[in-house]
Amino acid sequence: MIIPETFNPYLDVFEAVGGDGRRADRLLRDAYAKIPDGGTVTGLGPVDLTEYDEAMRGTWRRYDWTVLFSWAIPNDEAIRTIAAHAPILEVGAGTGYWAWLLRKLDVDVVATDRHEPDQHWNGTTWTDVEPLGAVEAVEKHGTGRALLIVWPPMTTMASDALDAYTGDTLIYVGEPDGGCNADADFHFRIRMEWTEATTVRIPQWWGLHDYLSVYRRIRTGKPQGLDPKRLEGT
């Protein structure tokens, strides 16, 4: 497939391969709703799942696209929402794809990742990504910048970055608590210490529930809540 030279080639690829999981899922349900126990529709013969197969083909190749671009799919609204909170520090930037789109709009963004570009899973990046761990990046570049975290792994990376960050604006792209991003402490602290200012729907691969949220730090006293770590073993 030739990737078109547009503002956001990942979005173009997603749409071209039929990665709309909701559509694929609907096609599957509709097809199987026509199939009685015998496996055929009376008078019509076997149900044709060709359209479903075509819709799902791109979803099966999701890993190929995440390796090339990023785990989350940006759209124009997401990029412009982030741009409105510049300057930006991105930790765990991976291939740098989101930062590349932001820089195309002349947004001041520092992109960082603990892996050197040649150690990254695809061996390259879309733009300059400074090799720094999340905490080191926040300590070096965090002052005066909004913190951007896109699809953090299910480790302490995101919560460690949040611990080190003293600013007031957090931009998070990923799944909610209980999903496949960050750890319980990160999501707990968001609930207790931050308030959601903006939410942006982004394109989603089938079975995922990621979105973009902009959070503002609560400065009028820390809300009271139970620390999930204290509940362990109870």
C-alpha cells in the first residue's frame, strides 16, 4: 500500500484498511443474526461474510500499523486540542508520530522516549525524539510545559512521570482505568488530584476504548480518597 503524503497518513491508512471496528462488529452481528442453527438462511444459502472479512482485514494488521505509526490514532481535533496547550512535553513518545504532526503545525513540543531511535521496535522515528526516561524528561523539560502521555504501558512509567511533574496540564491518550494503559496508581491519582477539562474522541481499532482527555490539576486542596495501595491485602 502506498501511504499518501497528507497531513495525517496514519488516519488515511486506518480508513483505507477498514479499521473501523464498530462497522466490522456490526457486519459480523448482522451476518450471524441471519444464520439459524443449521448454518444457512432458508432459501438464500450460506451467508456471505466477504464484506466482514474485508472490514476486519485491517484490524488484523493493527500491529503492523502501530509499529509504523503509534498505538493510538490521532485525528485533527486531537492534534489541534493538544496544540492549544503548547508548549508540550511528550514522554514515552515512541516513534514520535504525534510529535511529528504537532511540529507540522509549528507547535513547540519536546518528544522523549527511553529508547534510542535505533533501539526502537521499528528502528526509526518520524521526528527527533530525545532519549530520556519519563522522570528524567520531566525533570529536564517539564517546567512550563503541558505533559503529554500517549498510550503508556501497563507499568509505573505514567505514574512516575506524574509524580515528577509539577505543572497544571496533563494530556492523556489511552484507555480508562481497567484498560490496557498505565497502572492503577496513575488512574487513581487522576481521579483524586485532577479534573477533566476536555475529552476528544479519536479513531479506535476494534475492541479498544481509547480517547484523549485534557486534565487540570486541582490546586484548592487535595480531595480525600482511599489510596488503592492501602487496600492491598485487605
